[in-house]
Amino acid sequence: MAEGEFALVQEYLEIALNKTAAWVGEHDLFAMLADTAVQRRDEAGLQKYAPLAEEFALRCDHKLYLAIAHRAWGVSHRLAGQYADARTRLQQALELFQQLETRWQIGRTLFELGELSLTEESMDAREQFSLALSAFETMSALPDAARTREKIATL
């Protein structure tokens, strides 16, 4: 999705926060807003929605949303230069996604671990991106696979 489309997603989700609907709760919206902030690399959005996503996921004991919150925190920490905290949160997200067997989420989290490894100038970036690519290819997530191939080609 183009960055402008992510901005629209965020705008519409924030509007939804002010409306009530029987089929959606705040925990759903905060998880989506945190995830949108991850994809946009929106530091302000991450700082605003990662804590709320985590709080509501814990309150509802929602493992998927907790993993999304961990990933959001991980990206937030990476962008802030807090690499140890970023790795901890991304590993927590990966473990939960693996327990839930959510391949696309696993691939996205491995991609973020690859980005962290690049930032840290670690030697395992290629491995993380390769694992992400494998997860994306397994489920034919073509845009994500293409983006990951492009990233690998720059290493």
C-alpha cells in the first residue's frame, strides 16, 4: 500500500474510535492503528498507539493483538535507537506469532528483525530477510515477497 493509503487508513480508524459499533472494540482499533504506524514508520503514531494496543490486548488477553503491540514497540524502539529493547520486543512478537502460526505476521516480524540487524550492522540481516521471504513465498504474499527480495538485493 502506498504511504498515502496508509494515511487514509489511520484517518478512518481514528474516526472509528469516536463511534461505537457492536462488531468492533477499542482493542481492535488500537491494534490496527499501531500496525498502521509500523507500516508507515510513524514514530508519533507508534508512541501513541503501541501502549494503547498493548494495554487493551493485555486487558482482553488477546495474543494476536499483543504480538502486534510488541512489534509496534520493537519498531518504535529501533527508530529511537534503542536496539536492545527493539530486539526484545520483536522477539516477543515473533514467539507469539509462531505460537499462533500466523505466517504473514511471522514474515513481517522477521522483516523487521532484518531491518534491526541492518541498523545494528549485524551479520544476520540476510538470514532474517531470507526467512521473511520464505514465509511470504509460502503463502504467495507477492508484494511483501517482492519488497523483501529488493531488500536482499541491496545487501
